[in-house]
Amino acid sequence: MRSCCCAQHSLMVLNVSGNGITSVADLHCLHQLRHLAVADNNLSDVAELTQLLSESWRRLERLDVANNHLCRRSKYRDYVIIASPALGQSVDAAPEPLCPLAVASPGFGAGGGVGGRN
């Protein structure tokens, strides 16, 4: 994933869902990201994610973390929303009680999910 940093000034949408990823730390340089789909991976570190959201991905409008280990953590959604001003308070409906499909900022079009997710 380190090679993604060569596109750090232009990459706005990234879908790395279903790749067995355990960390997104190497994506710290992608400051222009608006939509990030990392669903169906092995992410478990809520602190890593919230740090990236608050320091590197401040423009992120949509985040899909469904079906990751971190979804089982207590109040992880609250930490994600607090860490990212651009995501705001809007949270899409969850198919399972503990893991939402995505977190989106108000104004992001309904039904227009990243990677084909709604």
C-alpha cells in the first residue's frame, strides 16, 4: 500500500475492501481522500484509525469499515465520528447491531456508496 503515496495529491477515492489488510497506517499520506472503503479486512486498531482520521484524512466524507475486527469494539463508531470533523454525526443504518455499512457526512448522496455499497 505504500505505493499509494505517489498519488497523495490527487487520490480522492480508494477501495481496498476484502484484501486481508491489518493496518491502514501506510495510507497516512493520502490527505486528499474523500471516500475510503476498507470493508471486509482484518482491521482491529481503533486508535490507529482515529489518529489517521484526525491528522491525515481530515477531508474524508465517507468511510466504510464494515466487517472488520474493530467493529466489535465498544463505542468504536463514537470514536470514529469524534475523530473526523468531515464525517459529522451522520451514520448510515447498520445491517448488524455492531457494525455499520459506512459513516458518511451530511450531504453525501444517499445510496451512492463506495465500492457498490449503499
